[in-house]
Amino acid sequence: MVKSKVLAKLRAGDFVTVAGQSRLADAWLSEVIGWIGYDCIWFDMEHRAFGYDVLPAVSLACRHTGIDLMVRILKTGYDAPMRALECGANGIMVPHVRSAEEARQWVDWVRFPPLGRRGLDGAGADADWGFADTREHIRNGNEEVFLALQIEDREAVECIDEIAAVPGFDLLFVGPGDLTLSYGVPLEFNHPTIQDAYDRVAAAAVKHGKWWGTTSGTPEAAQRVVDRGGRMFTAGGDHGALVNGLKQSFAAFSSVKIGK
């Protein structure tokens, strides 16, 4: 069983740096991300067609390099977090959480009793394929797995205090793109309403002993997140690296001319 690097850093008052893996499900890439020094991989199953069959190898690469695997799950029900966890994820991100009632449901599905109602198997990657002591596996599942709830809808912000008060989850993660759409100000990230929403999430997190985070596209944006009290931010991903790298290479090689 693994100890969460993310939770260790958060509990120590540090921040967490996340890399997105949303295009290539190859384990070698997960290992590279770990060797670079990231704390966590954000593996996206919400917007991509990945199946659970790719998670064990990705999880193994994360364990090998000592980083966490956070899976943004499909919201299909109880099976979504349970299968991701048993494949080796030690972080679950749930998109579009809109109410305290929904937050409690995800806690129920992710946590073992007495914190929740997750079912016990004890033969997956999260239990060292059955070699882990079952009681330790249960304890580890409740103490070394983090649950992040995405706040990306107006309805969620309007009841953020109630959501943040729900026990059993760890982190509120603002999804700025969808949040701007929900408020009717598409992609106006600096709009006062959106900035006020960030402030409300940050205040609720502090009040109820939760951490919060969001995306960031630049080091300057990440610094603003940390200065604002956020403790998790994104710092690049495979899609952007591939697209931007190819664009830069194409532009550089455009200097090649016949007869030059």
C-alpha cells in the first residue's frame, strides 16, 4: 500500500504541483512525470475515452516514482470511484459537484465504514493484490486516499459553505472554465463575479478545514493561487506539451528554404 504524497505535503502546509495526463494513457509517460518531480498526475476520464483497463499500469508507474494518481472519474455512480481505487488510484476527483447532498454521496462511495459505505474487496492494487493486511488496507483507504470535489457551477458556489462542511473529503477544486459558463461570462476569468466565487470557495475551505486548488496556465498564475491560500495547482500536461512542442518545432523549421 502507498502513502499519499499529496496528503503528506498538504498536511505539512505545503502546496501540490499537478501534471495533466489526458491524451496518452501510456505508463511510460506517467513514469516520466514522476521522475520529473511532480507530486500528482491528474488522469482525466471525464473528457476522454480511457477505460479502467489502463489504470493498473499507470498506477504502477506512479507507485514506482512515488507520486499520486488522481483520477477524474466519470459520474456513473458507485462503480466509478470504486473501480479507480481498486486499480490503484489514491486520489479521486469528482466533476461538477453541485450540492452538499451530492458531496455526502461521494464520501459514502469513496470511504470505508465508519466514514462511508465503500465495499471491501481487498484483492486490488490498492491492497497490494491481496498481500496487505485487510485492517491496514481499510485504514489506509480512509487515511491515505484523498477526495477532491470540483466546484464549477453557480449552484455549487451558492451553497459552498454547506458543501465544505461535509466531513470525509479533502479538497475543493475550482474548475474556472465551466464556472464562467455557468455564470454567463464565458472565459472571463477575471470577471468580478468569478473572482468573488474564488474568494467564497477559499473562505469556506478555511472555515471547514479543507484545502482548495484550481488550474493555472503560468507560474505567475500558480503563485497567485498559492498567495490566495490555494494548495493545489496544475502545472502543464501532455496535451499542451505535445501541441505547443510541435507548433514550436514547425515554426523553427520553417526557416528551411530551397537554395538558401
